[in-house]
Amino acid sequence: MRAANPTVKGIPMTDATHIKGQCLCGAVTVEATLTGTGLTACHCDMCRRHTSSFFVGLSPVQSSLKIDGPAKSFRSSDWAERGFCSTCGSTLWYGTVHDGARYLAAGLFDDAAGGTVAVEYFVDKCPQGYGISGDHKRLTEAETIAFFTGGGEAGT
Ligand SMILES: [Zn+2]
Ligand SMILES: [Zn+2]
């Protein structure tokens, strides 16, 4: 079964799933259909500061994305924005400015929407005190940048 699944840049895809989640205080609710590419984890400096660890994101079908409540966005760089709940401060998404795409924080969903980490970005920036276990792609800063400048569909 697994071998027959299509892949996106070598990351296995599973069946699409519709998921619902919320921030810590419950004021912001999110709904989306997953693309099935699994979870991404990013250790870059911005993700570390925004989340206090690493940003674990999932990739929704962008047209299916529904965000209700007092969500706000912070422009973190020329190319990226970060969503958060203006009431409780929960991290909501990582977004790319050029296409308006938003990658939801997996922690908004029970059991991280059942996802498994498929790829880890900026792995050489991961603090030495913790790490992510499992057998998945691990890209250094240089490899992460090459991955996205080579025509990737997500961003970090
Ligand atoms: Zn909230
Ligand atoms: Zn990052």
C-alpha cells in the first residue's frame, strides 16, 4: 500500500483528511482538508522564537482552509508571516506572502491531526538539548534553502 502512494518531493502522501482544530482559549477555530504530505518540523531561528521549540506544520488544501475568530498575523520576514490568536497567543500558522499560502500549526489539532513528521528543516539549527525521533528526511540549513529555492511548494 505505502509503496503505491504518490509522493511530493519524495515525501509519501496518504489519503486526504478533513480536520478541525482550535487555539488554546478556543476563540480561534480552524478547519481544513489535508493534502496528506505529513508533518513538517522547522528549527530555524524564527520558528524557535515563535513556538519556543520548533514549528510543526501541516499542509492544508489552501482552498479548504477556514479560520474563524480573532486571528492576527505578524510579518516575520519579506517572504513570510506568522499567525497567532490575539487572545491567548497560540501559534496558528506559518504563511508565505508571495502566494498567500498558510501552513497550519499541527498542535491546534488533537494528536497533531494523526500526522507523523515527514521532514525536518534546519536540523543543524536544532538546539542540542532536544531532538525529534523517527526515520524521516532531515535537511540542514543549506539543504533546506536549496530545497525551497529549487521550486518547493512550502516555505520556512
Ligand atoms: Zn486563543
Ligand atoms: Zn522555520
